[in-house]
Amino acid sequence: MSDNPLAGWSVDPAEITLTGVGLRRPECVLAQPSGDLWVADLGGGVVHIDPGAVQEVIRPRDGGGPFAPDENPNIDGNQGFSMPNGLCFDAGGDFVIANFGTNRIEHLTRDGHWSLVADTVMWPDGTARPIGKANFPAFDAEGRLWFSVTASAQAWRDRVRAVESDGYLAVVDDWSAGTPAPARVVATDLGGANEVRFSPDGRWLYVAETGADHMTRFRVEPGGRLSGREIYGPERLHGAPDGFAFDAYGNLWTTLIGKDRLVAITPEGDVLTIWEDGDRAVKDALVSAATSGASGALDARPGDGLAPRMASVTFGGPDLRTVYVGSLGGTSLPTFRSPVPGAPLPHWVGG
């Protein structure tokens, strides 16, 4: 019998609570030991939910770019083009944001000061190109800033099958808050590159290939190089992985955005279903459409549920056993307790 704490376990829907109210496209969630949560906001900022459940939206206050309100006057009506997607903390506790709307990597302090990190990236052939659909940022232990790009802006506009192999990973070797920095491409031909995270020991960089329907990992080499690309777990997850997190046992939890399902890939490569939300028939139809390349499949919404278009999973709480689930269509974060704690992210110690 397996000693994996997730074996035979799944979420009891009756034990799910909701955190936050009126959230807009809460794609990404950051948790701190203090109980503070920080959530990406469609309106062009980050929502702070304090331990007392008081919410505040942090937006740029002083201009300086397309992420700022003075350049995006329709932001409150959701007509603007700023769309914070992935978030991570920098060493000072401020935010690096992969902005899916502006196609840039941006920086936002907790008191609302905005600055550009990067809007172009250097390719191996020596050409500098616009970043494209910036998805998710992450720092390594040496302070390098890595980020994923789902697809070039042109491929995303065209919604063609090229999106499935047009994603890439890039790194900023020498980053400092508030200073634009050069970025370089380190891995290409990814199928809809989504969240990126390092293994707890820092030896591997994992990326969700949403378009290719599997998880991929690379060995991290000295000097910010990657090698040994390989699929991690099944070749197909049958639901399109999006956001993910590791637990302390070594399971990789990932949301399947095409089916509003939360699963865990065990160290042995098995897939365990933790929670399935919403209307299965609608979601199966969407996955079928996406597989066949039907136009608009990437924009379609699954059926009812607490986390429509389930997009991310985050461990929090003082014991790292509280799980928060982010989504593209929800207005709150479904929240439940896990039998195993999450693996602490770099910001957790002293956070």
C-alpha cells in the first residue's frame, strides 16, 4: 500500500470555503506565513487580502507605462489592455508581474510604484523581439528572474495551431527592481508555456505546457542554462495543465484548466484526482474542441462551478496545509485543507 498521503484522498466539496469577494480573473495567488494573500486582478493590479479578510486593490499610482492608469483610462470598466497574470515576490517583497495584456514583465511595489522590467527579449540568433504573451515569473536561488511566454503576439492573435509550439522560457541574469534589464531566451518550441516553478532543491525547472497537455522539466545548469528537457508524468493529462505547486511529499499538484480539475502527479508518475469542479459535459466538449483545433477553443468557458477555468493552486496557512485555487472566471478562491503540507516557496522563510 502506498505511503503517499494523497493516496485514496480527495476533497470533500462540503468542506470547501471561499476566500475573497468580487475578485476579477484571480489567475495567480501568493500566500505568506502572516496569512496575507496577494491575487492578480483583471483591473490592472494586485488585490491584497489581509488575515482579517479586508481587501485592498494595489494599482500603479504614478504612471510610467501601459500598466499605469493614466495610460489606460478604461481600466475600471475592464476595457483596458492590462491583464496581470503570473506574480512572484522579489527579494524586497514587492511584485514582479507577467502582464498577459501588455506583453511585458513589470514591477509593482506595495505602495503602487510601477516600473518596466522588460518588453523585449534576445533570441539565440542575436535578434531582439517583443516578448509576446508574458505568462509567469519566478526567481531562482541566485536571484535570476525567469519567465514564461505562452506564445508570440502574432500566434496568439491568429489562434492557430502554432500556439502549441510557439511558447518559450527566458531569463534576466542581472535584475534589480525598477531597472529595465535585458532578457534572453533559454528554451523554445513549448506548447503554450504557462506557469514555471523550480523544484524544491532548485535542480529542475518545471513548466506547464498547456497546449501540449503535459508537464515538462529542464535540468538547471550553472550560469542560467537549461538542459535535459523531458516530459514529467504522462505524455497527455487530458485537460491542459495550467498552474501548479509541489507538496512536501514530492507530489506535483496541477490544475487542468480544460476540465476544471485539480490533480496531483506522484513521484512515480501516477495521476491522482484531488477535486473536480463544475459541469463535466461542458468541459469535455471544450477539451475535444481544443484537441481538434477548433477556432475559439482557448477562449471558451467551462460550465458552472466555484472555479470556472481553474488556473492555479497555492499552499498557505501557518502549516502550509491550506490550499487556495485560482481561476479565470471565479470571483473568490475555493479554499480547503490538505493532508500534506505544501513545499515552501523561497519567500516563505521570513515572509
